[in-house]
Amino acid sequence: MTRASGTGGRRDWHLTEDVDDFLAHAGDFLRSRPGPHVMPLTWTARLRARGAGAFGTGPALFGRLERAGEVHAAFFRLPSRGLGLTPLTPEQADTLAAQLAALGHSPPYVSADHGSATAFAEAWQRHTGVTPRLRDVRLRLYRLGTLTPPDPLPAGRGRVLGEEDLDQAVYWCGEFAKAVGESASLSAESWANSRFADKCYTLWETPDGTPVSVAGMNPLIGGQIQVDIVYTPARLRGHGYAGAVTAEVSRAALAAGAREVALFADLANPTSNALYQRLGYRTLTDWAVYDFLGPADHARTSRG
């Protein structure tokens, strides 16, 4: 299903529930700036591989802002999830909010670079009266410049996990999910439908073979690989393991053909941000998520 509706600029937003139709029109645009477009590239690839049913009930929704045959912006929404946006101007954000509100959509949140997320949140409040609330978690998106591995490296080596290492991957990703507050309950049985299943993982092991840190990377999409996840147990930090494993997985991403390598970092963790910068990662943009609260939600939040 593809449709464009509304008046004025709103006619320029073309909506569809078909990911293949969306990518046929907007794929080149997304691949033209893989860094800022990392989220739509990643999630549309996952959707094509797994189907919408893997992400919740109901259809997915996609949209592109197209004028004179040229795509200028895009968004996606997976079932039971919020909006993900490419960078938008305030005017583009306003026309998108107006169209979605007119069609009766009610996304629970918006996630995008800080400027675009803020512009959409403000527009959504204007058009719906719904209160946006900025999440406390602040992320920064980095892009690799020149990889500069730690010197010296800690004793040990990197080891890529293979299919025979499923138990290791499940364990390490489960520990990561708990550490960052994700609600994932991972097991060998649930692994295939988790967000962790399509990554390639590298462990850093000490000379006696003890794993001490893990890093993962997403598949190559649009010439880019996203490093996602990096985790060292708290008791093992301060030994250089995270830097070593991140350098190892970044090198693997380049060897796999990535023209660009990206990663997100939590700005509340200055240690990891400084580490990525020492390795050669440079700031691309800050990221924000706004939750949309109706009157009842707002009252509950105000009561703490």
C-alpha cells in the first residue's frame, strides 16, 4: 500500500506499509549518507530478513519526502515501536507530524538526531496536544576516521565467535542487555528472534583463553558497518580490554569492505567516549529520543 495525502507540503510525504516499495524509492537516498541514516538502513534490512511479525503485531510503516522525483527525507516505524527519522528540517518535521496526525497515527516515541527529534516532538505537540518528554539517556553517534589501535595492547588476543560458539554469544549478549537495562531475556531458543542474532562477535581473551570483553558488529549495509555492542564486566574494566576488542572488531569491519564504520556511545559514560575517540572515532551527531505522553500519562509522570 502506498499513499500520499493532505494539502500543500503534506502531499510530498508518500507512505507505504511495504518495505520493498519503500526501499525501491528511498534506498539510494538512504545509502547516500549511511552514517546519519544508520537506523533506517539497519532496521529495514532486519525487517526484510525476518518479516514484520518478528517485531510485534500490526504493520510496519514507512515514508519518504519526495519532490520532483528526488527524495529529501524518510522515516520508518516498526510494529509496536516509535518513529525513526532521517535528518529533517523544522518544516519537514512539521509536514510529517501534520500528515501522521491527520491519518490517526499515534507513535509512542520518536528517535533521531537531536535536532530532528526535537523538531518533530515540538511539531507533534502542536498538531496533537500530546506532551513530549526527552529521555534521560543521551547518545552520541560516532564515525571512524583513521583507526588507531591501543599501543601497547593488553596481553591476549581477539577471537571471532562462530556458529559453534552460540552459548558464548548468548551469555555475553545477555550480560550486556542486563548491564544497559534492556528487557531482553536471551536463551539459545530465543536467540534467532533477538536483535543480537544478526551480528558477528569478537571476544578478547587473556593468554590462558579466558574471555574478558566482547564487541559485535552488524552486517555490511549500504557500505557501512555499525559496531554494536561493546561490553566488559565491571570487575574486569581498567585493563584495556574494551579498547583492544573494539579495535579488533573495527579492523574486521574494514576488512569486510566497510567504507564507513559507526557506533553509538552513551554520553553518561565519559570513559567509553574518550576510548572511542582515542581509537579514531569522530563525532557525527548527538541522538535523542522523545516519548509522547497523553494527559493520563503526564499525570502519572508528574506524580513520580
